[in-house]
Amino acid sequence: MKVLVDTCIWSLALRRKKLSGPNIEVVEFQELIEEVRVQLIGPIRQEILSGVKRKQQFSELKKILSAFPDLPLASEDFELAAEYFNTLRRKGIQGSNTDFLICAVSTRNNMPIFSTDNDFSHYKKHIPITLHTPRVTKK
């Protein structure tokens, strides 16, 4: 099954300084890449590339990301994202348009979301999304 990988995972693996040991999310991300299960959408690509200070780093990230084609988005994704926004707003839960687009794409394509952003756990209580958890655990 394909997995829609959120910006925070990409950032953890590609943009952050080297961690002081193995990180279960990064290990899982690498395994998903090897299994050809990683999915990317344009808005996540934009978030990954946004805020990069050095032009060389931007070019390097852009080159790495070029190996991952964007999953096509449909009008129904944007409509469902708006519906999710409204549903969660009524419940007193706020989120970004990109988060709700991720949720909608995940739902339409029957793909879990891989994220370290706890907001998705709150969304899951009210909309039909599934979350991907790493198959390895912290020791």
C-alpha cells in the first residue's frame, strides 16, 4: 500500500542536521522509499522547498525530490478538503488548508498519512483518515 508522506517526515530526513542516532521515522521513511511506497503531492513539495535559505541547498532538495512524481490532484480533493475544514471547524479544531488537502487525497486514494504532526491524530477522531506508524519501535 502506498503512503502519503507529510512535510515533517521529508524535512526530518532531508533538511535537518544529522541526528545523534537512528530515528525511527527516518528509518521507516527510507524503507518506504526502498519499497517504492512513498507518495508526494505538489503542496508538500512546495512546503519542503519553502524557506530554504541557500540556493545550493534548494537545488539539491529539488533534485532529490525530482525522483518522486506528484500524485495528481482532482477537483474532488479540494472539495473534500473544504468539507473536512468545515467539519473540523464545527468541532472547534483548526488546521491548515494543506493538512486538509493531505487528508482528502489520503481518503480518495485509500492511503495512510505518515506524519509526526499530532494534528492528524485530532483530525482522525472526526474524519475518515488513517495514519501510518513506523514498523520499528524505539528500544
